[in-house]
Amino acid sequence: MIEIRRADELGESCRRRTTEVLVRGFAEDFAYFSTDPQTLADAFEHMLLLDRFVVALVDGAPAAVASVTEGDQECFEPERRALQRSLGRWHGLTSYLIIRNQFLGAYDGARPGLAEIGFVTTAPWFQGTGSPPR
């Protein structure tokens, strides 16, 4: 059975597993930051704004995530020092600047009442397990 919940409803105890789904689903896109999924999860875990993510749970385990924002809301709040702890002083600083430049900031047409769904991914171990199309 699949259950859809907001990540903040699942609480801090689900933060790490939600982050792991996100970084594994976007492993190729996040390869600059690190190719090691655990290092990526360490680096990104702090920055997820849980009230801006929804999680698909399969038998209680996070299987897919997506960000849902409105207007100029952000779904990430990166902290330079946290990224530096995980990625090293210089690589962490560079990563922080890239994340701020590439992942933050609303698009030109953003306005209150207009929702944006982004960062949609399924954990690799759940991909291809659904029913085939009819």
C-alpha cells in the first residue's frame, strides 16, 4: 500500500531516509557534490525544509519524494558550514554557492497561489516495481 504524507508530518526521524531517496534519485545530477550516496545524504540532510516535501511511503518506508512550493517559497535552506563539514572546506563552500545559485530563487512567473512541483524522484530500489501500463 502506498501512503502519501508531508515530510514534516513524518517528523525529524524520517529526515535522513527522505534525504537518501532524494540524493539517490538525483545521483547523476548531484555527482559534482559527491558520488558517494552517504556523503551526499550527510551534506544535504540539513537543508531540506520538510514542510515543502511530500513522501510516498510503501509499507512505511520512503519510496519517492517531491517538493511542493507556492509562489517564491524555497524547498532548501543550505548552511555553508554544514556543507563544509560534509564535503570539506573548499568543496563545501563551492557546493554552497552552486546550490544557492542553481537550486534557490523562484522563477520569473512565480506568484502567490501558484504551486510548483519539483525534485520528483523514486528511490532506485522502488523503480520498476509498479504495475505495467494498460
